[in-house]
Amino acid sequence: MIAADLSFDREQLLEKIGAAMSEKRFRHVLGVEEAALELARQYGCDERKASLAALLHDYAKEVADQVFLDLIDQYQLGEDLKVWGNNIWHGLVGAYKIKQDFGLEDQEILQAIQRHTVGAAQMTLLDKIIYVADYIEPNRDFPQVKEARRLAKVSLEQAVAFETAHTVAYLAQKGVPIYPQTIETYNSYIRYLNN
Ligand SMILES: [Fe+2]
Ligand SMILES: [Fe+2]
């Protein structure tokens, strides 16, 4: 097992992460690390934690549904979680797989990975950095990304609010359910955009 603590061997870690996903996703992961490191420097976050959380955040994105369902049972995460899908599971439940596969015990990093898609009402600096970096990394290309990148330089809270507002609007427009924690994130952070 590769020890994914803060003294991790980068080459070994990248090899294992790369083997778990497509090349395109691996490029995204490296982009998230780049964006996360930039934010960590700007906002004074531990760069090693930002790097490790970024590199691992989508490790479970290509894992089969049954693996998540089994993990939900194993860790007694609640039957309610089973009605969701990969988009929600790969972070919230994926963190347990990362803990198992890498022996990663750092709760701050695991929490940031868990929250990278859904956020939380009260996010730590590391949570916010990974949440925002995932959205603005250099490979991202969608109409609002320039504004999201601009806001990230001004205020992480505004960037969280902007990203969440767009995610909620996008999901509502598609007519799909929105995970309650995403709504909590929206309710908690939207005020930052309006003042
Ligand atoms: Fe993700
Ligand atoms: Fe991602």
C-alpha cells in the first residue's frame, strides 16, 4: 500500500491515481492540483494538503456503483444515500475508498474530498479550495468559468457562492433532484454574492 500521508511519493501516487481513470480525467486532476496550489498560496492554506486532496478528489469517479453501495453498507452511511448516484457517491463515499486504498487518515483531506461536489454549510479553507479548484481548473471551458476564476482571486466565499448558484440552476433546469447538502451550501454562501 502506498502511504498517502503528507510524505507521499509523488510518482507512485500519480501512477496509482492515473491507473484508476481515463487520461482526460487524469489531466483534469492535475489541473485541479494546479488551481488548488495557486489558491493555497493566495489564501495561506497548507500546500501539501491542497495538493494531496486535489490529486485524490476524483480517484473514485470511475468506480462501479456496486462498490459504493457496498461501502455505504460497510460504513453504515444510511439507506437514503443509496438513491443517489456516482455524482454524489464519488466524493462522499469515495473518501472511504481512498482511506482504504491509500491508508489516508488525514480527516481534513478526506473531508475536502467528500465535500468537493456538494460543499457544506460551513466549509474549511481546504474544503473551499478544492471545491473551487475543481470548477476553475485550467482545462475547464464553459461560459461562466472566466467569472468564476475572477471571483476566486477576489474571495473564496464569492467563488463558492457563484459555483453553487450555477450548479443549482443547472440541475433545476435539467429537472433532476438536488442533493440536500448542495442546497445547504447554496443557502449558506449565496449572501456573499449579493453584497
Ligand atoms: Fe468530482
Ligand atoms: Fe473533479
